[in-house]
Amino acid sequence: MQYTANFQLDLPAGDFAAYIFDCDGTLADTMPTHYKAWLTALGDHALNFPEAMFYELGGVPTARIVEILNERHSYNLPVEETVAHKESLFLEMSHEIAAIEPVVALARQYHGHKPLAVASGGHRRIVMNTLRALGIAELFQAIVCSEDYQRGKPSPDPFLEAALRLDVAPERCLVFEDTATGIAAATAAGMQSVLVPPPKR
């Protein structure tokens, strides 16, 4: 079902020097497509990956999700192969991705006035494909993906790396995120953040 975005974001007061956006669920309504790709990739194991668990793990790197499923259910899913299969399925379905318009509109508004970055838990190939599908890849001076840091969200590393690449002090950045994991990462980085509400489907 198509995303309907009719919300307004409440931005904290202050003169921020840079803006950092998560990708999935923040700029792009990719979550239903990611979940569909997961179910196909997991096959018979998909029974133990309900939608609620998928959303609970929002922001967690793909490989770590496979590891969590292995740990919780004593599976022996090959991590790299499962990730590669899931991501190739997602790429095939990328025509289904919709923009989260209120957030994309802000990115377009800030573009050319303030430095912008994306800080995602996804792989670069996937994130770039999503940003290009929405026609917004060129808005961002830095695009930080899972290959660019050691520890994923809720660690502050993705956001700190984005601030470093924009050459802006972390405390002068404002983060847009859709998950508790991402908000925790922004807080750990010393950044203020805005929670993007979940889609109404």
C-alpha cells in the first residue's frame, strides 16, 4: 500500500550548521519492500521473522539481523549469502519505493544552503539505488553507509562519520530518524534529533 504522508515535523529551535538524514523509513518508504525481500530470502525461516520484529530491528545492519535470527532460533543461515540474496531481491523491487515527502521536501529546501548527509545502516549499493530511485542522491554532500564505520546504530559512529565528512561539529548537526535505535545513536553522538512518524498504511 502506498505511503500517505501528511504530517508536519516539529524541528527543535536553534541554528543548525548541518542536517543528517537516515535513509530507510526517513527519506524513503522502503520498509515494506525490505520486509518483502526478507520474507522471500528467508524462505521457510520467515515464520520466525514477524513484521513486528522486523520493525523492532529498524536501523540494525542487515548482517546483524541474520546473526540475531541464527542466535534466537538456532538457525545456521549463512550470513553473507543470506544478505546478498535479500539485497538482490530488494534491488529488483526498488521500483516500489516511495518518497516520504515531508522529509524529502526539507532536504530539497536545505540543499544549497546547509551541508546535508545521509547516515544509513544499509550497504552503499542499496542506499545509492534508493536515493537515485527517488531522484535525490545529488542533494547530499556525504553519504555514509555500513561499509564506512565499525559499529552500527545505536552506536554514534554513523552520525559522527557524517559530521566528520561535512566538517561540522556533531553538536551543530540535526538528525532525522524514524527508529528508536537511530535516535539513540544521534543522542550518543551529541546531536539533537527529530523522530519521523511511522507511515499510515
